[in-house]
Amino acid sequence: MKCRNILLLIACLCFGCLLRTGQAKLATTAPLKFNQDGTFKIVQFTDMHWNKGEPKDLKTRQLMSDILDAEKPDLVILTGDNIGGKEVKDSAQAMRDVVKPMIERKIYWAAVLGNHDAEGTLSRTELVKLQMSMPYCLSELGPENISGAGNYILRIKSAAGDETKAVLYCIDTKANTDPNIIDGYDWISHDQIQWYLDTAEVLRKDNNGKPLPALAFFHIPLPEYNDVWNTNTCIGSKQEVVCCPKINSGFFSAMLQAGDVMATFCGHDHVNDYEGQFCGIWLCYGRASGFAPYGREGFPRGSRIIQLKEGVRDFETWLCVEDNKLIHRRKLCNLEQNEGKK
């Protein structure tokens, strides 16, 4: 008995050391839940391109910290190019550094990868596994039999119970295509689309045959981001071309078929931040959050905020920029400020 107690004490001390050094993941004891007032707030950070803790990286961290303190979200989602590209010499350390503001505040977070994340010292799979070992991380590797690393869902439960009331799809848009086939950015593959359709169907059956309110997060915009800007009223700015895949693999039509996704949120194009509704689905850019990569003068770094309401098939979204000024509230904005419909 004495030996057993000694072994238990040693185990506890070792676990405590792991927690202090950040090498053990804190247990996710509580699911994501709507608050008692029925709201659930998400902060989307995108394109931080964290490198080695240089001055521009530290400005990014300060911006993230300021936004988290101002908005007090229930969840943070990173939508790719979270760390820099080939110049990163230690991808693991860069990943630990970029998520530090959430860990310090004990905020749950999840991530999808961009086209540059895996250009450093870790593969896409290794990066997701690293994330999964970190405190407060809800990222998942996803099914092994489909393309990409990090295709998964997050369920948001009711405030008063354990019933799923909303769902978040996190999808890996991967990086570049095989230039021998076609040069450009990769597209969401057919096996990923089938996974999405199958998942949406299971969720619908579990919800008495009705689609759950859902949002989708990924890095590279869909080709339909061009269509919504060219044909519909959009809110926000378009200051560079939409860098989408040259092949339209049909993910947007799959979302129309499933009928659950209300809006998609991407990054990738650092000086685009517009949102617009296309065939009933809102297509939204995040606001680039990193100071290390390219930007544009007069276009401050920031974040997109999304707020859901339990039992309501709708959402609010706005931007929070460097001075924490709230702009582009979808329901309150002045459409006469629209810069779209060129």
C-alpha cells in the first residue's frame, strides 16, 4: 500500500510538471455551450504568419490580446497561415507562440491550416497533432480516409442541457495543386465534400430531420466569393483579386444541398474583408490579423467576430480592428457604403 501511494504521488508530480511546461493538454471537461443569455461569440483570427517572435509578431500578439480582452469570446477559430512559411525555423515553437493569448486567458480555440503553415519544419498532420496537445485546443485531425488534415466539426450545446443546437465545420483547403495538372491553389476534394454531406445528414437526423444552424471555416476562398462580389450587394472592401482555386469542385452546391450552413468564413486574401449573400449563404472574409505579412496602408489589422443566438437560424458579425472600433455589423450597416457590384 505504501509503495502504491508513493507511485501515485510521483505520477501526480510528473503530471504537474507537464502542465507547467505546457507539454500536457488540459482536459476538455466542458463542451462548447451557449451562454445563459442565449449567445455564443466566436473570434476569427486569420493570417498571423507568426515567425520567430520578432517585433511584428509581438504586435500581432498584442492585437490578439486586445481583441480578446475587448470581445471576451467563447471560442477562437484560426483560419490558416497561422504561422509563417519557409522562413520559419521552428514550426512547433511558432505554433505555441501564436496561440499563447488564448491559453493565457483559458479560452477554447480551434484551427484550420492555410497554404503556408506546413512550409516550415512540420507537416500538416504534425501541426494538427501538435495543436491537439496544447491547452484549450479543440482541433481534431479528422478522418484519416479523406484528403487534408483537420476536417472536423465542433458542436455547440444548449445553455440548459446537452442538446446540440449549432455546429461549426472546420475544413482543410490544403495548399497548392500538382502543377503538372493545373497550377494554382488546391480545391476542397470530393471525398471531403462527401464527408461534409454525410456529417450534415447525421446531424439532421439527430435534430428531428431539420438542419442545424451551421457555419463553415476554412482558409482559401471558394470561387463563389468572386460571384457574390460581382453580382450582389456586398459590405466591406475588396482590394485584391480573389485567390481561389481555378477548379470549382462543388462544395458550395453541396452546402446548398445540405441546407445547414448559413455562412462561410475564410482568410488568405489579406486586404479583402467583404461579406455578401449568395443563393442564401453568406460568404465572409475574416480580417487579416498579422503584422508580419503584406497589408495595405489605411487598412488596419483586426479580427472578425461572429455571434450566434440559441434557437435562432441567424447570426451577427462585425469587425474589430486595431483601435477596437466595431464596424460592419451586418444588420445595422449602411448599404450605401457598399463598395461592391463593380
